[in-house]
Amino acid sequence: MPTILDKVGGVINEIEGGTYPLWIWAPVAVLGLIVLRWLTRPEPYKGVPEPPCPSKLWGHFQSAHVTPAGRHWGRYFDVYGPSIKVNAPLGAGKMLVTADPATIHHVLTTNCYSYTKSTFTRPFVKRLIGEGLVWSEGDMHKLQRKQLVPAFSQEAVNLMGPIIRDVVERCSDKVGQLMDQGNGIVDIHDIVSKTTLDVFGRVALNLDFDCIEDGSPEIRRKWRAQSNTIIKPDGFKHIAVLRAFPWIANLPVPVIQAQGDVKAVVEPLAGDIIETARRNANASSIKGNDLLSMLLRTGEMTGNRLRDNISTFIVAGFDSTSASATWCLYALARNQRVQNKLREELLAFGREPTEKDLASMAAFPYFDAVIKETLRMYPVTDAERVALEDDVVPLKFPITKPDGSKITELHIRKGDSMVIPFICSNRLNLVWGDGDNFRPERWLDEKTMPPKDQLTQGWSNLVTFSEGPRLCIGVRLALLEMKIILFTLLRNYTFSLTSDKFEVNGYFFASLIPVVKGHEEKGAYMPLRVAHYEG
């Protein structure tokens, strides 16, 4: 009796013989590959609960894509526990989706280099920002991180403080102008993202993009076009096809290759400045506190690797920091009591805080709590990993099987894939109780915090900046910039929602993008009512 492989072979022979025209056999061949993959794939993650699949074609992921960030997986976690298995789109197999802190710690810290970005994620990162630290894996990642660490020390970041303050003061003045022009309504996401791009241009390249005054429009326009395309419902199909057939990423398909548009703008700028700096000075005589000057002085990183890391720093840094500051102002606009209490603390300090003041936060306990709660509620990314070898991962929260027995560890096979939704880990109701509520006070009393062994091991026991060897290298700079933006704006302005019916949801691209209900066509958008503080 012929097997399914024999039948597929017979169809291929007929195709090669010209029996079927291209327009017939091409879609049939793709469908055949999907069916073959589905019939022959092994079953991973045995015993892990599997929610009902919403779509045979798209698996569980289409629903996750069109649902506000964290809500889809979060609902499943509330019912099934923090580890589930789901169907990937187009028959690409089963995937583990987990917010279990022990599993996360093992994958991101204990056995970090045995897990790599997926064949979907890594090419996407390369097209977006090049072969820098975020893209690299294994020994290359260790080397690049070692070369970059000195440029992101607390001392180095403190030297960038005056640059940040200068740009943020310009941002504050611009908010006042926009407030007057827009009858009190300001798109906070727009002006804050312009501000952070100006900051990262200055601290990376000592180059003023002048985005606050609408300079360098190409970088932001192309970044915005990419993000708005992906977060739309149809954007999921692009992701699904690339996930199932990653080799397609190498084809000259416009929607795929356009993911490199921002890199194509930033890389020549970085390359030209690097070359000019090398021609005009010896490494020992290069001055400046920007990232490029510091890396050129050490001389450890050169060529395309230096250029790609500068590009990575600018593109990834400006977007993630602007998203965090934007979501914080939104949360404060929704919670006037919190906003007023925070402003009182900031004004009571009586002087401009130094970089050391903002690093320690000893004088600002409530400000510190607001920052932590914002980054708990609104992390800017997720993680997707593939096992490079067989492994056994622990579970903090065991899985109860139908017979009552417990699964306390999961057997991972080489090639198995998993998704770690940071937003769900940070909001896990099993751990936090009221994980979806913005409540900074939880950080003021250690007794009200969850037990340490139920939390992840990243910054402030959150996974927002990842953890372990891949902890975000720019976390100190991101926090300093975010704090200066918020301190400056809250001292000068009040923020509130534009109406009682105002609703905004977050969707992931390279960061958590705000999309206003009823204005989805605008894409990334956060209009808030702004007024001068009259205290």
C-alpha cells in the first residue's frame, strides 16, 4: 500500500512532467507541505495542557495577534496555569507558551546559550537592525557584550545625563507649543519618540537628528510604516508565513525586505561618521561621551560590527524607551491620584536631581514605585526561543495531570520552540493577585510583594529587560532617560484622558505600540489632554 510520501512523490513526478500548470501546482505543493508536516511531526510537551485551537490554519496565534498584548495568553494562564502548549500557524508544530518563573530563569539564565532566537525571529532582527548584540548568539554574543559593557557602565551613563537633559528640555518646550496648537490635546507617543530618537542620535553618534523640530523624517517615517503594517490584522499573515517557511525571508518580497528600510537609513549615517572619526583622529585623541567615541577609544570593536551595534543601539533604544515613557504618562493620566502624589514628591525635592540621585532613587520612593509598576505592566517585548539540544527545564508551578499526578519538569528536545510573553509573566495573577491593575503602592512594602521564588530574576524581579547573560545592556541608560523625561514633564504639565470613553490597547512590534480604539487607522497614537501645572 503506498504511503503518503509515495503519493507526494507521484504528484511531484507529474508536476515535473508538465501535467499541471504552475498556477495549480504551486499552491497545491505548499498545502501539501503543510499537510505533510502536520501528519509527520512528533508530539512535544506531553502532559502540558492545550487550550482548544481557534483555527486549524492559523493555530492559536492569529487570536493572540489581534487581541491586545498579553490578554490572549493571560486568559489561558488564568484557566490552565502558566505553561501551555499551542499550535503554531500553517502546521508549524506545537509550541510551549510559558510564564513559569523557574522555566524562564533556566532558559534565559542557567542554560541561556542552549536556546537561540527562532528561525523567524533572528532573520527579522537582522533585517531590522543588523548583526549587532541583539542578533548575535553563543560565543559571538559573549564577545560583543564584553566589548560593549564598559560603554554602558553607570559611570559612562552618568556622563550622558547632560545630553539627555538638554534634549528633554527642548521636548518640554515643544509640548507647550503643541498643547497651544492642538487645543490641549498632544500626541504624547509622537513627541516622546521624537525626543528619544534625538537623545539616541546624540548619545550614540554625537549627531542631532532634530526630530523634535521635524528633522530626519525618514527614520521615523519608515519605522512607523513598518510597525503599523505588522500590528494590523493582516500583518499576522506575513508573520505566520515567515514562521512556517523561514527561507521565504531571503526572497525579494517587498513587504519582507522593507523591514530593512530603517537600517538602510541609519547604517550609512553611522558608517560615514565612523570613517570620518577614524580619518581625523587617533583613537587615543578621540573625545566625547557618546557611545561611538567610547568604542573608538577602546578600539576593540571595528568594521561592520561597530556599525551594526551603533545602529542597534539607536533603533532599538529610541523605540523601547519612548514606549515605556508613553505608557507611564498614559497610566498616570488614568490615575490622577497617583499622578498628583508623584508630582508632590518630585516638587518637594526642591532642586534638579543629579544622575546619582536618579540612579539610587533613595529620595524618590514613590517615583521608583511608579517606574517599576509601569515597566511591570507595559514591558516592550516578548521572547521566542528554540532549543539547540535536548534539555530538562524545571517548573515552579507543577502541572496537574488528569490522574492527579504532578509534572515538575519538562523534557525539551532539540528544535522545540517556546514563547515567553514577558507581559504575561509580569502580570501573572497566580503570582501578583491583581496583575492587570496599575498599583504602584505594591512596591512600597516588601511584605505585600510576592515571594521571591515566584518571581523572575531580572531587574527588580521582572523580566521586562530579560535576565541573565541577555539582560538588556542599556538598562541603566533607558531608566535614566525615562526618569528625566517624566521628572521634567510632570513638573511642568498635568496629563489626563481626552474623554471618559478613551480606550487604548497595546500591540507588539519591536515595542509595545499604543493603538486607540476607534482610531486604529492611525496606528501608533497616544493623544492625551495636557495643561500647564499651576501649583
